[in-house]
Amino acid sequence: MPLPLFLLIGLRYVRARSSQFFVSFITWVSMLGICVGVAALITILSVMNGFEAEGRARLLSLASHATVSDNPAVLADWAPVVAAAQALPGVAGAAPYVERQALLTRDAEMSGALVRGIDPAAEASISTIGQSMVSGDLQQLFPGSRNIVLGRVLAYMISVNVGDSVTVMVPVVGADGVLSPRIQRFTVSGIFEVGIQEHDGGLALVHLRDALALQGGEMAATGIRLKFDDAFAAPRLAREVARQLGGGFKVSDWTQENASYLRAIRIEKTMMTLLLLLIVAVAAFNIVAALVMVVTDKRTDIAILRTLGMKPVSILGVFVTQGVVIGWLGAVLGVGVGLALALNVGSIVPFLEHAFSFHIMDPAVFYITEIPSIVEVADVVGIAVTAFGLTVLATLYPAMRAARTSPAEALRYE
């Protein structure tokens, strides 16, 4: 099936060598700008996706997907509640916990911390704390042992190591309503590091029974920590679990507890996308300039075509075709280069670090020493479509200017 005349002429203008070097140069720079912009967007957003996933994994290494809490009447006997929660659809694991704010001291050093009582056997079903142990063993937490596992930063702040003793003081409200401190000595049996300041610098783990003994007369668990098959379904599933368990529970999930962190990530990605889109926008403006000069250069051709009977809409199509081809080539090349970079960041970055003798992510400063990258199909498609759309918009003004060219005016001095 033969191509329309305006398409054939537009493609010929793209392939033809311009008599004006500057016009040709601007055209190629425009295509290169679109390519660079699209490649940069795909690469940067893929790296940001990788950092987001890495941060989320570290965040959830100790934090549960959701918790149901604040129902002492039910949680006084937590074993049936945990079993009932584990049997519900979508729940991958459940474990009881006790949490109290406390002051940890050793000699003159002291630091506030959140003391969490856990069942080490059940904890493996909801977190990966066992894989984050720097020294010691989580299994050393058994009832009555008075062993404690500290985050690495917290251990550093109070100058303790495995085998040292630490004093834990928690405020307890007595039967008469008077607030008084309850003090016990624990032995450090392990140190963990997950790469999140909130955990490494402010969390201490003890056995669930030791935590209950530390808080005094109240023997009810604080709540049940839950892990789901799909972490992103936590808000919906957590409410469903609370309803199935009989109600009366306070429900919280990881998206609520880390809302500020997730919001910061979204804002950062949005701003980075807008900034990098400026590269594509500048390239699109270059297409406008190039096509305006092409239209000026081709005024005689346009007049002849109009005289031969070509309609203004077909003239419009000739120059839209030229701009669209430039944008399409730039976007396709950019997608190819961007995917090549994003999928091979793990090999490219070490090569550059070795070649230029520097560290992008210095192990002495950053928890994450390798640059992760996750390519999202939606991001790639969105970037390519946006870049292509900008180039199409950029062609409209020059093309409409060409369509309005008067044959008589253009040929007057020819």
C-alpha cells in the first residue's frame, strides 16, 4: 500500500542533506538531546527505584508489615490469638511482642532505647533479624536468661560489647498510681546492624518473658506483629485481621509508621523527574528552531507544492512527519541507551571506581556500598511516551507556519 504523499516528502526531508549546515547541526543536536534526556531519566529513576527497594527491605528487616495492639483483655493469653492470625488468608507469619521505652546505662554512659520483647522462634517468621547479627546469637534470648541484643550504634553509644552487662530502667505505674523506676541488669548476648538509624541506634531486644517481668505485674503482650505475603496489601489485610480477631484492636501498618520516609522518596523522585525532563524540553525547543529554519529554507518548495494542488493540511503533515521522526529516533535511542545503563549499573560503577580510583558509595560513610537498579516497565513507557509527546508538540508551530505560507508571496521574488 503506497504511503501518503506528505509522508513521503517528510521522510525525504529527513534523509536529505540540508544546504544549511547550521540547520542540520541543530536537528542532530535536538535528537541527541532527546536521547540523552530519555537515557538519563531511565537510568536515574531505575537507580532511585533500587535505593527505594533496598531501603524498604532494610526498614522491614525488623519492622513488621503491620501490628494489632492495645487490647490487654485479649492479649493476656496471646497464643490462641497468634494461631488465629496465622491461619488467616494472606498472613505469612505472626508473633507476639512487648514494647517499653527504657533507659540503658553502663557506668557513666546512658542512652534511651525501645526495649522489645520477642519470641526468637516466632520472630523468624516476620523479620530477618537473625541474618543481621554482627556478633552473638539471637537464640541466646531464652526465658529467664536476662540476655539482651542491641543495635550496633546503640551498643557503641553506651560502650558495650558481647558479654558486658547493661542496666535497663523502665518507668512502671504502681497500684497506687505512683510512677516508679524498675531496674534490672541484662547481659549483652548479641549485636545487630540492619542499616537503619532508627533500629541500629534505638532498639534493644530481649525475650518476651523477660520483657513481661521487666514491666511488672501486667502480663499481657503489647500486641501481635504480622507479616503478609504481599507487603503492599498490609493496610487492607491488617484491618481484616483485626476484624477477624474480634475487634477492639489498634491497627497500624508499615506505610503509616514510615509515612514521612515514603513521602520524601516520592517527592524526591517527582522532582528528579521534572528536572531531567528539562533536558528533553530543551531538545524539543531545538526541534522548533530547526523546523522553523527548515520551513524558511523550503518556502519555495512549499509554494510549488501548494500551486500543484497540495492542501495546507498535507503541508502540515510534511513538517510534522519530519519533527516526529527526529523525536522518535531520539526517544528510541534514549530508551536503548537508558536500559543498557540501568541494567548494567552493577558492572559499570565498579569499573569506573577502579579506573578512576574513587568510591561513589564509600563503605566508611554509607550502609549501602553498591548502587542498586530496578527497571520498572511503567517508568520506561511513561518516559518514552512523554518525550515523544513533547517532540510532537514542538513540531506543531513550525508545521502550522508552513501550512499558512502563501504561494504568491513565497514566489514573488523567485
